[in-house]
Amino acid sequence: MNVRIQLSDEAYKALMNGNGRLEGSLGLVSPTEGNFNAYRRNASKPGGKYIKLPHGRASVGDSHVRLTLRIALDETDITPADVLIDESRQASDFVDRVFDAEF
């Protein structure tokens, strides 16, 4: 079976520039035609600073500060509340250092 797929210009350019794969969703308009929508990627902006944490990442940008943690509930010898406290403290210290260096 042949299915015709319509791509956006950006998705086509990404494929032609050597990226052999794109992640996205395919919506069928009919049994033989569909539209491909690439998933949006958030690229890091220049000027931002970040640190990697054991369970996530903390970043400081021009307009915001972000802390992302992902704790698996099946990890042994780890209490999620302790991870939240410890890694948020590390992130807070990092943010303080970034602001001290900039001002």
C-alpha cells in the first residue's frame, strides 16, 4: 500500500540536511493520504547556564530559572523527599552563584 504524506518545509529541510529521522505524529486525512507533524524541540538559548543534577537539571536563562527533577519510585536506597531537598539546595546554590557572577 502506498500512502502520500505531506511534510512541512522545516521537516523536509531537516531530513535533507542529514538528519535521517524525525520524531512526530502522523495524521491520516484518508486511507491513502496523511500529514506529518514533527514534535517541537526546545533548543537551549545562548547565554543560559545550567548544571546537571543526579536526577535532573537546573538552568538560568535571561527571563526564567528552571529546576527539573525526575525521580523513579523504584530506585533503591533513595527517599524522594530527600532527593527533592538535596538537589533543590544544589540548584539554589547554583542560581546564587550565577546571579553573583552577573551582578
